[in-house]
Amino acid sequence: MNFPIRILVVGCGNMGASHAKAYHAMPEFQICGLVSTGASKHKLNADLGGVYQLFDSYAQALEETKPDAVCISTYPDTHEEYAVMAFEKGCHVFMEKPIADSVAGAEHVAVSARTAGKKLVVGYILRHHPSWIKFIEIAQQLGKPLVMRMNLNQQSHGYMWDVHRNLMKSLSPIVDCGVHYIDVMCQMSRSKPLSVTAIGARLTNDIPEGNYNYGQLQIRFEDGSVGWYEAGWGPMMSETAFFVKDVIGPKGCISIVAKDAGGKGKSDSIEAHTKTESLRWHHADIDSNNEFTNQDEWIDLTDEPDHQELCNREQSYFLKAIVEDIDLTDHMDDAVNSLKIAFACDESVRTGAAVSL
């Protein structure tokens, strides 16, 4: 691979802008174009010094710039098409989650990456966060079965409600956000998921009939572990207990305590979604009087990256995968499987029945 790696950035909103800023700061990458259908590319280009070529059409940009790699941060209903086009042009791909807006689409993307012999890295941002890595590590020490409790409700308004309404044209909240936390649960349990059940509700007329903006899913694993995840979007959502990240096992529990990020007005803040601040590790050991023998441990990691730094680390991993020819088979399989589980939950919401995996 010759340096710099010429990369085309497609989608210039929240995540696309953050990834572009990472490439802009990395000498190993050279942005060869910014693509969006609206004005976001102009704002991003101005933020980056106004030095990049702008495109309205992805196909045109791909043909004219002939990039080595493509960063896809568009809405999910374009992911499959855009990724396959990139692979057919011989490009590596970094793609925001989810990998596609259907299971068949996700499998198509993974097969296309393998056929082209190119790298596909999916933006599972929590995999790059030191505190989340530690959270998973401790959860794996709590014994089996595990009870995994997580949510991320967002009282979205203004610009973020526009973003969420656009997302819900193709995906529900428990699919779009849920793939992150399903991925975390699978890492924690290291067990095969067996079945899912889920519930949902349409709390606004601002989204199409048949869609829902609140959902909760439950997963059963082969080892007896269980997990739930809750996600709701919109101006009607409650900010009470919107940030729950808690895992219980026979030996105790580990919890993320986001004292500031879990506060008022933070539920639709992208910056707050990855904040951990503190881990609280409770030990279940008791003496003959049933009293605890150990005090809770508070773990405050000094490495607490903000949202931009996490995006920088994602792109450093993308670079590493390309340069060192890392085998991404497991990475791609995990991205497809977490989406399969999320769509099974979506099916359960719509049918009212449990879905076997």
C-alpha cells in the first residue's frame, strides 16, 4: 500500500464529519473528496480549511477520484449499495454501523469484501473504548449465567430529532442502536444466542405508519445468560434512567456510573453516549452473618477518550487492518450476526412472538 491512502468520505453529518477530521489529522490518509446530497459537505470542508473537492454524487466521486479506500457514514439504506460499489472498484471500506438495512444486505457486503480481497471495518465504536473493554473484561469474571441490563433512550429534539426521523425511514431504534449493545452482550457471555423477544410502540405521528420509535429487546443465551436492551427516540422520551449499563453474575455485578453523562439534557448528546466516567464493581462474597466481605471497587480509568478521539482510534485501527493485512473474518461475522439478532428482535416487535435464532 502506497502512502498516503487516498480516501473518499461519503456522508458528512455527525459521524462522517468526525471520521473526516480523523483522516485530516493523519498523515497516512489523504482525503480525495467529500460527498453528501446536502449542505453538510460545505460546512465540513470549511471546518477542514476548504481544501477538499466536493461531490453530490457518490458514483461520480468514486469514478473521478479513484480512491484507495472509502468511508461510508450515510443513512443505512445506502450502506449495502455503496460498499459493494467500493469493493468492485478495489477499495477498502470503513462503514458506520449497521452494515446494511437487511440481513441479506449485510451478508452481501461481507461476501463482496472477501471476493475483492479488501478490508471492511464496521464502526463498532465501543470496541475501541478502554473503559468498555474493561467493563466487558470484568463481566466475564462474574460467573455464569449473566444478567445484562442496558439502555440508551434519547430525548431528541431540534437537529437530532431530524436525524432520528430520517433514520427511522429504514431502521428502528433497537436495530440501529441495538447492534452496539447486542455485540457487547455477545462478547460478555461468549455464548450462542438462542432466542429473542421484543416489544415496541409508536409514540408519534411524525414517523411512517407501521414504524415504532420505542423498543425493548430480550435475548436468551445457551449458557443461561439473559440480556435486555431498551431504546427510544423523540421529544416525548423520559430522561429518567436513560443511561443503564449494568451486568450481574453469581459473583457480583459491574456497572457503568456516568455521573455527568447520565445527567439532565445529555440523553441525545453523542458525546455522552460513550462516556463511562466510573466503573463500580460489586463483590457478592458474604460471611457467616450474610454480610459482605469486600467493599465495592471504583475503577476510574485515566484514559477516557472523547467522541472525536474514539473516532481517531477507529481510523487508526482501519489503517492497521490495511497495512498489516489483519484477518477481519471474525470482525465481519460479528457485524453480520449482531444485525441478524437485531432484526430478529424487530420481527418479534412486529409479530408479537418470540423468534428462535
